Amino acid sequence: MEKTMDDIKKLQQEFSNCQKLLIAIGDEVRQYILCIMMKRKCSGSRVIDIAANTNLSRSAVSHHIQILKDAGIVKSRKEGTCIYYYLDPEDNEIDKVINLFRHIKEIMGTLPDRSGEE
């Protein structure tokens, strides 16, 4: 069964809804920061602690953390004068990307075989 124009429009909307997240996780420095955060305590990490595990300045780490935060991947909480950044496993932003790729795969499965075309 071929996909309708409505399916393609839905996919375009899904891409749009996931754009911030895809851009945020597309950067290798932010990927590295996410991996550092995953290795740390569940209670969160401070920018200074993340910076100590990279070759980045605190301001550079803050910049990348803000992009991840704006994309909805990283959350923060304040304790006194310290701000802790953490990953939320219940975050639905990740679910949006999972659903996007599921939808892409579904549509690709309905496309005609074009391997013989030049």
C-alpha cells in the first residue's frame, strides 16, 4: 500500500517537531557531553564537573548544555548556588524522535523497489 500525501505531510510535521532535538544531538561535542552526563551520578552534574572531563571551558559547556536544555534533553535543578543538570528518562522529546524514525521506516517499507533504476 502506497503512502498518501497525508502521511508525507505528517512526516514533515514530525521532522519539524524534532528539529531542535536532532540539531542538538547532531553535534559531536554535545554527544560527548551527553555521554559524560550518563556516566555521572543520577543526581546531576554541574558545568564545572562536565568541563573538567572535557577540553572545553565552562562557558563553552554552558553554551552546549543550554542547547541540550532548549531541545528538552537536559533538565536542571538548583540547590543553593549550584545548578545540577541531568537527563530525564521519562522525557517525551526522545519518544518523538523514536516515533519519527519508526514512521520513516514504515513509509520506506511502502516505497517501490528502485534499486534497478539509474
